[in-house]
Amino acid sequence: MEIAVNSPLRVLGIESSCDETAAAIVEGCQVRSSVVATQAEMHRQWGGVVPEMASRAHVESILPVLEQALKDANLEWREIDGIAVTHQPGLMGALAVGLSAAKAIAWKYQIPMVGVHHLEGHLMSVLADRAEPVPMPHLALIASGGHTELVLVRDWGDYSLVAQTIDDAAGEALDKGARLMGLGYPGGYQIQEHAKQVSSSRYKLPIGVPDEDAAWSFSGLKTAVLRLVEKEGSAINVPEAAFALQEAVVEALQRKVARALETHSVGALSLVGGVAANVALRTALARLCSARGIDFLVPEPRFCTDNAAMIALAGARRLNLGEHAGFDLDAAPNAPIQDMNG
Ligand code: KG4
Ligand code: ZN
């Protein structure tokens, strides 16, 4: 099938790498629809994502989510120019559900399909409903439940890793801390809402930057929260504990970013991934960028947490370049940043 390079493609994005089943349709950078069915409620009782249950829930949600995305965009299948599907990294069984759906639609309606790296989706989420181009090069902080990476984006498709966590991800630290404090899953939002109730904390938690030049480390934070919870028992002040945890994560992220901005000459910093929905982090990094006179790019919260609009945006660029995947496109649970280059 021919792809019209000059008119914006209408691309269907499909995302099922973890615990969100999502479908979206974009046209250029305009998001025509974005539907997300979250499984958070189901996984809450276990305190985290149960892979087998996630796969099963994706199977149940995928068709209604796809139909809703089409309906919200007021389109029919034959009006879709391309399909973009997350094929790596993520939970194997979960990825396979989105991939099978993408292949079935591509085959039935003869629509070109392309595989998207989940993290390239997050990086390109800043394009959602954006009219102006994104400054290049820029630094991008990906902070989610599974990732904490600082990436130099020279251009779309040209990425290099500047820093990463050596153990837990920032979102994972918030989720585990929240769980220890008896708050719900996913914990990041709960931490934010409890922290909001106070403006300081009597507790001090370690900042996860063991050596200013090395990577982040958030696993010590989990141990520190565990000790705090054990020591304080029922006397613990939960809002203040949440405040201390949020502050420790924000401070660690901010310090590393500030340092990287000294060594990389960039016109902008972007903040993406689920933790980018955090108001304290958005505020801290916006301040950092304004002090340095560079742009701060952050998607609206619904495009920070997992969604399919970001996958459609990343896939649209690849489809425009003539990239096509065959029906042998495979899911891969692990995929380094370098796999996104090209
Ligand atoms: O990007 P995402 O939806 O999924 C992954 O790819 O991991 O990120 C989920 C993470 C979870 O750790 C969740 O607690 C965190 O994003 N999160 C937040 C907020 N909303 C979601 N963390 C802090 N503040 C929030 N408002
Ligand atoms: Zn994600």
C-alpha cells in the first residue's frame, strides 16, 4: 500500500506492554482519540502487576478499546493509513495481545504496520497535540514504573543514553514506598495526594544519587521507608512520610538532570513517563529549565502514563520513512535504548 508522505497519516496506535490496554488514533500530531483501559484496580490487591492476570485482562479489553478509539475518532477501519504497535519491551504475554490484534487488523484491512519501542513512544509523547516542532537536540528524562533514563535526543530516531538507574525505577520506588505505608497501587499518585497535605516533613530519606557522576539508585530508598515504617509503627505521620519520599525522588531526579544540563548544550528538557504526571517533579524541573533559559516540555498527564497516542506518534514517523513490519514481527521483553535508533 502507498503511503502519502505529504498529508499527515491517520495512524492507529496499540499499547499493551504492562497493565494498560490502550488504543489511539492520531493524524499528524493531533490526537483524534485515546482510550485507556487500566487494570490497576485488579492488580491493587496483589500490590503490583501479576503478569498472567495482565495478559488475560488485555484479551478481554483489546477489542472494546479498539472499537471505542475508532468510534471516538469518528472513523472506519478503511480510513486508517497505518498501525503502530508496541512490540518491546514489556511483559511477553501482555505484548503478544496487542501484537496479535495489530496483525489481525493489518491483515484484514491491508494496512501497513510498524513495531514501536515503548520508550520511543514515551519520548515522542511530547508531540501529542503540539503545534510547534520540538527543539533538537534535547535531553529527555523518562521516569516511569519500569524505567528511569536520561536520554540525549539528537533527533527522532537518534538517541543515546546519558544516565540510568542501577536498580529500582523512580516510579517503582514510589510504588514500593506507598505499599509499605499502606497506601494503594499504583503508589505514585497516592504519594502525591498525601504529600500535598503538608509542606514539610520531620522525616529524612536518602537521595538516590550515590555518586554525582554515576547512575541513580533507588533501592536504598525502599529500605529506608521500610525502616521508617517499622520504627514509627502506628505513630507514623503518613502525609509527612509521603512528602519525604516524594522529595527524595524529585531531588535525585533533579540533581542528575541539572548536572547533565551543564555538560550537554541543549535547547530543551522533556519529562515523560508515568512519574512525569507528578506535580512536584513538573514544578521542580520547570524551575530548573527557566533558570537556564531552556524550554521545558511535558505532556499533559494522560499522555505521561501509558497510552497509545504516543505509540501512534512514534509509529507515524517510522511509517512516513517507509518502515514496515512483516507478520513475523515478534514481541521482546527486553530491549535496550539503542534498539530505538534508526
Ligand atoms: O509510564 P507508566 O504508566 O508505566 C510504565 O511504563 O511503567 O508509569 C507508571 C508509574 C507508576 O510507578 C506510577 O506510580 C507512576 O507512574 N505515577 C506517578 C503519578 N502518576 C503515575 N508517580 C508520581 N506522581 C503521579 N501523579
Ligand atoms: Zn510506560
